[in-house]
Amino acid sequence: MNIGYLLTLLAFAGLLISTISYFLAARGNRRFESLGLAGYKYFTSFVVLASALLLYYFLTGDYSYKYVFEYSSSDLSVFYLISGFWAGQSGTYLFWLLLLALLGYYILKRGKDYSNYAMFFYGLINIFFCVMLMVLSPFEKLAIPQPEGAGLNPLLKDPWMVIHPPVIFLGYAAVAIPAVIALAALAKRKYDDWLSVAFAPVALGTMALAAGNIMGGFWAYKTLGWGGYWAWDPVENSSLIPWMTSLALIHGLLIERRDGAMRKTNLFMAIFTFLLVIYGTFLTRSGVLADFSVHSFVDLGVNQYLIGFMGGFTLLCLAIFLTRAPRIKGPSISLAITSQEFALLVSVWILFLIGIVVLAGTSWPLLTTLLGNPATVDTAVYTKVSFPLAMVIGVFLGFSPFMFRAGTPVRDLIKKVIPSAVASIIITAIAFAVGVKDISYLVFIFFVSLAVFSNLIAIFKYFPDNPWLSAAQVSHFGFGLMLLGILGSSAYATHQKLVIDRGGQESAYDITVTYKGMAGEITTPDNEIILDVVDGSNSFEARPKLYWNSRMDGLMKKPYISRHLLYDLYLAPEQIQELETHPGVRLVRGEPVQLDQYSLKFIEFDQGSHSNAGAMTFGALIEVTDSAGNADTTSPSMEFGTDNQVRYHDTPLLENMTDNPVRLEKIYADDGAVRISIPGLTSKTPPDRLILEISKKPTMNVLWAGSILLVFGGLMAMRNRWKMSAQANNLE
């Protein structure tokens, strides 16, 4: 008996009973509430047991299960065995369902009058994941159990990739809650209280998506070796888009909480954000973008279920929204340009616009495929669109900390922003002095710096009495720093490529790099390249990784990053070139080369005539000087016969020196050079050479510091909203 599959079926049965019961309760039969709750508890229990069982199979190495075999092996640490749980598609769906099941208790505890309808819509979502798990089960058994697992993708053997997926999927699961609360509010035509229920999970989802995206970017930067942290890949975009709309929703909810305005927009945004998550799942897990994304999963035969749920749930949401929304009324928003409400409104629409632009670009391969001419959007398009929008956000973030709800007198606003403006001018002047000459970049730096300093000033106003209330300012401060870091690290990063023979050295940026070989062979797992780096008075050993992985059927590359205050030194190996193991030394005409106690200088070529047999002879006249200053010449030659054989005519190094014959190994006519060999004096060439890209990436510390502060502000906001939600329930 397959216990894991049985637990999935039992979970589905409990969920089906719960969903039907909550629908009946929502329609007026309140006696079904207890059955709905019991069914949901059974559903949750079986999902937890199924998850625990799959984790147990990973930890014990039960390779009779296909999923465990494909994503683990006995040489993995416990840390990576656990991460194998969500390394593939079927395990991901189970983990996602586990998070959804647990988060459902928030609706049961704090859903108020929306609980029954919300649990019905939530049940539909969970039913979809149960169906996916029955079709694509992580508990499928192999026909023949294997003694060892295939191992984990080496790119996933990184601590950040253990943490990043659960955080992202926490965000995906969390955005489902405000969506079903919004649907419940629409179904009940009761809107006054939906915000107090939805705000906390919106904050949780936004924070988790922010943290997950940043973790993913950091992992890509330190692991993949291509030098960046964001490539506008469809898989990256699929998590960025709902983050943008979640941020827009948070700002919209702030307006609704204060003035009651934007209710219709917020209800739509809550539903739309969840639909974007499902659409992103379809794009990245259906295989439709396999030719356009380096991260996209292949089609595992579940496309019809993805499309069916996405289409069906979207139609349900549209039907409910379009039939209810026209009757939703609310007050208008203050459009005074110096009011906080106006700044919030601009933030809502800019963030939403960024999400829509990225959505369109990400969907472009699918749309053009349907039209018969598959194409993708150049990544530069995303940058061109987001750059001015980010600048506008910087403008409003620079002024908003000094604005009031009803509007701020222009004179007072200018007076308050002067300190931030002066500091921003100084930062912009420094940027100009260090080489930023592009006018648009300088304007960007000024306005984003304005946002940084204005929010920094605002943060200190909350200390020491109310530090938790500075959540928005902390996030905005971090967001500004992150934008400055992105500009500096992307627009002003520089790259140089070095080609270094083993044992040799090359220089870039006044930094000398010596290639000392490899710790193992290229086929050795996690093989390291050994580099000695001299950077001024500082010297250190760098060990980037380069090795062949049979599972991935390709070279795995991991850079070495030397962190400095103002920049990162990024050493990324590209290739090891195996060289011919031929003997000799290269002599260029007129350039002496010292070999032991002898100095050799190539003088000229000596082309002989054709012999009667048709062979042709080429020689080289070489001047040889010993340590006493005695000079002589030697003329080794090569004879090319009509039988395609080469015959060497060696000559003594010096007159009467028979122990050191000089052989002409190769002629480089175009370069005016030859290669010769002398037993005892010349050695073989290096066995290989390294192609290494060395980069300087400025402001990386600014980028990561801003990212951390952005997430920390999100955690503060989540804590505040969760506390407010608890207080609101206690007042009931």
C-alpha cells in the first residue's frame, strides 16, 4: 500500500467535505459550519502527515520513491536532504499545499463574517493543489528500487536556495488569503470590515515575496557566475509581478483605511494578485517558456489541469467582481498634489504599471507563439520602462514624509525638504566627481537620494517612543538605497577578461592574478581553481569553482567574491583550455630569450630549395651566446616530404656540443617566429590555461543593505498589521 498517496486521497476527501459544507453554511445553513471545520482539520492533518512522510523518506534515503531518488543521495547533508522536499515540481506542490492548509486557520480565527464564503473559495484553491498532487504525486514508486539517489542539482547546494523557495512559496500562499476575503466580501456585499481581515496577510505576502526575490537575486549573484543578480527571466518575473501588485495593494489599503476610498480597486487588486501567482505558475511550470527561460520547468503532463483551474477560477472571479463592483461606492481621493493621499495614489498606480509592463514582457513569448512567430522581449525594454518610473517613485518618497493627509502648504513642504535636498546635492556632486556624467543618471541619483535622506530624517522622529511606527519609512529608506545600489552596480560595473597559463600571471585593475592550477580534476565534484591574488598591499588566495557535473551534463561555475566597502571584486571562471603538451620555447625574430646560461635570438628564416624527390626544407638561423659572451649560430631545419612526413634536421647548440641538439619544432611565418626544443633546456608548455572574467561591481554593499532594510521594514509592518488584526478581533 502506498501510504503517501493514501494520505493525499484522505486529505482531498476531507477538503471536499469542508468546501461543500462551508458553501452551504455561507448560503444560510449555519449548522454545516462545524462539519466544514472538522473536514478542514482532517484535511490539514493528512497534509501534515503526508509532508512529514515525504520528509522522512528523504532523511532515510528511501530510493524506492521516484521523487526521492531524483532529488537526493546519501552524500547530502541533512540541510540539503530537507531542501530536496521542494527541489522538484511534485514536492513543491505538496509544500505549497502545506502552507495553504496552515494559513487557512487565519481565516477561521480572524475571518469574522467572511469566514464561510472565504473558506469555500479557499477550498477551491486547495482542491486544485490536491488534484495536482494526485496527478503528479511525489509518492510515485520506481519499478525497481535504486540503491543510491541521483543527487541534488549542484546549483541548489547553497544555503540561500534552501531558504529562498520556502519564503517565496509562503508569499504565494499568503496572497491567496486576501483574494478569498475579497471574494467573500463581494459575495456578501459587505465591504466595511474586509480590510481589517485582509491587511495582515497582505503584509505577510508582500514581505515574503520581497524577501524571496532578494534572496533569489543574492543566490544568483554569488552562485551562477554570470555577474548579475537579476536577468528579467520569466521565472524571476513570475515572482516579481505579484510583489509589485502586492505593494500597490498595501498602499491602496492605506488610502481605504484612512478615507474609505479605492475600495473597488483594492478588491480587484487582491484578487488579481493571486491570479498572477497562478498565471506565473502556468508560465514557468507548463513548459511553454522552455525555449525562453533558463529556469523553466519542463511539461510533466499537467498543463490541462493548470489551464483548467486558471481559466475556471479566473472566470469565477470575474463573474463575482463584475456583478458586484458597479454598486460599490466610496468617497473620492484628495488630489492635492502636496497631500499624502496623492503620494499614495501615485505609488499605487506606478507599482501596478511596473507589474503590468513586466507581465506583458514575460507573456510576450506565449502571445507571439500563439500568433505563429515566437519572440521574446529584450531585457533592455524592462530597464527603459522601469528606470523613469523608479525615478518618479523617488520624487514622491522624497516629499511624502513631510506631507499631511489634507495637503501641506508648498512653502512649508519646501522648507522641510531642504536638508534632504542639500544632502542629495552633495551625493550627486560626489557621483559626478567619481565619473557619473550621464544627465539622466545624475537626476536619478538626486531624486532617489532625496527619498533616502527624507525617510532617514522621518525614522528618527519615531525614536525612542514609537519605533515600530516607522515601518514605512524604514522600508522606503531601504528601497531608496536599493535603487542607488542597482544603478551603480549595473550601469558602472566594469569587466576584463584574463587568459592565464597555469603557473603564469596576468593583471587587471592593478590586480595581479596567478593561476596555480586546480585542487582536483575538472571532473572532481566542487573542484576549485587556485588563484593567488595581489591587490596592492593585500594578497589572498581565491578559489572559484569550476567542474563538470554529469547530472547537469555541463560545466558548473561558481565565482569568488572579494568584498570591499565601495565595490565587489568578482572573479568568475569561464573555461579551462587544455593545451598541447609539446616541448619547446617560442622565439620571435630579434627578441633574445634566456635559457639557463645561454641567450638565443632568432635572426631569420632559411627557406631551402626543392629536392629532386619533391621535398621542401625550411630552416631558422638562430644566434646563440653563452655566459662568457661567446657567440655562434645554429640552423636547425624541417623537411616536408611528398609522403606528408616531416623530417627534422637537428644542429648543435654550439659547435662541437652534441649533447644539446637544437630541433626546429614549428614555424610561425605570419608572426615572424619559430618554436625550438633543446633537450635539458626547454620544457613542455603548461598543461592548460584559465579564461577568467574579473569584474569590479560598485555599490553592491549599498544594494544589499537597502534590500535588508526593505525586508526589515516589511517585517515591522507585518507585525503592526497582525497586532491590529488581533486587537480588532478582541474588540468584537
